[in-house]
Amino acid sequence: MLPATFKLCAAISYRHLRNMTGLRRQAAVAISQELSKLSCHSPGPSTWINQVRRRSSLLSSRLEEKPFSEMEMSYIKQGEEALQKSLSILGDQEGWKTETVVGNGDKVLSKVLPDVGKVFRLEVVVDQPLDAVYSELVDNMEQMGDWNPSVKEIKILQKIGKDTVITHEKAAATPGNIVGPRDFVSVRCSKRRGSTCVLAGMATKYGAMPEQEGFIRAENGPTCMILRPLPGSPSQTKLTWLLSIDLKGWLPKSIINQVLSQTQVDFANHLRERLARTLAMNC
């Protein structure tokens, strides 16, 4: 049986046969079965047999995975692009001007970029561990409208893999209806690397969510939030939020700048209140 198995493996080395999923799966299963027979007849299974068996099992499971479509891959690429561009903007420390400084240390800075326009940068410390903040902003994303008055509703339209989602967000009108109802369709990408989390996003097109009556379709991005444990205090989280939004419509820049910087300050306060309530409920 073993020679026949190797012939089967040799067959899938040809490109036109390699693309036949059933044949590849059959080869992987056959290899696993033959290795099991070898291990049973040997005094003790050698290390390489165990290693290859594990790899063939992994191959079999991967063959069962549904590959991403071309459209899904384009969304993943957009999310990665938003992440890289956001990190590049935040990595350049020059040119930032202070917009707002709050008594608790929260501050908003701004910067004008030639290809993006004016961007805002919020820097705050939240008295909750990183996992709690991450869970609220990512795992419970659709509940944000319950605690953030600036958000009327967030819906996840599609999940792509473990890191990428397409969302539709309805922003609440500002007090006095200075800025009328806006909505956003965005691709969002979340990455965790060690003790650092990055949540990035940008505007995208999604056929199933055309422009909605009563809303102006605004665009955001690149935008991101970076979460890190506060050095020396792992129970606290340093949150940096890069905000870049084109609200569309006709609005004076002075009003836009005031609204966006205040939105960031308010967000930090509402997030703290939400996390405190959640902690109290879990105690």
C-alpha cells in the first residue's frame, strides 16, 4: 500500500491535479493511515513519524478550511492598509499641536497631513486592564450605542476570518443638530501582538449597504486605537486613538474641529463609565 500512497502524492505534484481538493485530501488521509501502520509495527514510533503524522493531520484540517473569496481578500487587504497607515501617522511625533487638555490628563492633539487632511490623536489612561478594554471595544462592539451617546448603532455586516469585519455605524446627531445624522461603512481590522492591541479601520464600499435615506454617508480613516498596559501598572491601560473623518456635506472647518476633538474627550469618559459599571456587575 505504501508505494501506491507515494504515487498518489506524486500525482498531486502536478499543478492541474494539485488544485483538485478531493485528491489532496485523499493523499493526506492516506499518508496518515500508512504512518499509523508503520508506528504499530515498529518497536517504538520514531520521532520523525510522529512529526509527519502531526503535519499530515494539520494538512487535512487546512484542506477543510473555506478559502477567502477575491472580495474578502480585498477587504482583508484594506484592513491591513488602514493599520499600517495609521501606525505610520502615529509613529511620526513631529507636527502635533495640542487641541484640548483635561484636568485628569486626557489630551487631544491634531495634525494636518497632505494626503489625509486634519487628524486627531487622543491619549488617555483607563483604570482597567487591557483585556477588559479590548473586550468592550472589539468583542462587544455592537453594544457601543448603549453607552456612547455619539453612536446610535453599530452593526457587523460581515466577519472575514478572525481579524476583519465590515461594519455599518449610525452616528447620533450632535446637540442642536449642528452636525446632522451621518453613517459609515467601514472595514475594521484587530490585531494582538504580545501586550499591544491595535484596532484599525477605514471607509469601504459594501454592496449590501447602500446609502441610507436620512443619513449622509461620511467616511473615516485611516483610523485606529492602540491599547497597551501602562508601564509599571498592568491594571491600567494606555489608549491612543487616531481619528480621521470626512463628514461630507457643507460644514465650517472650525465646527468640525471642535466637534471631533470634543467627541474624543467624551468617548474616554463614557468608556470609563461603561467599564466601571461592567466591573461592578461582575463583582
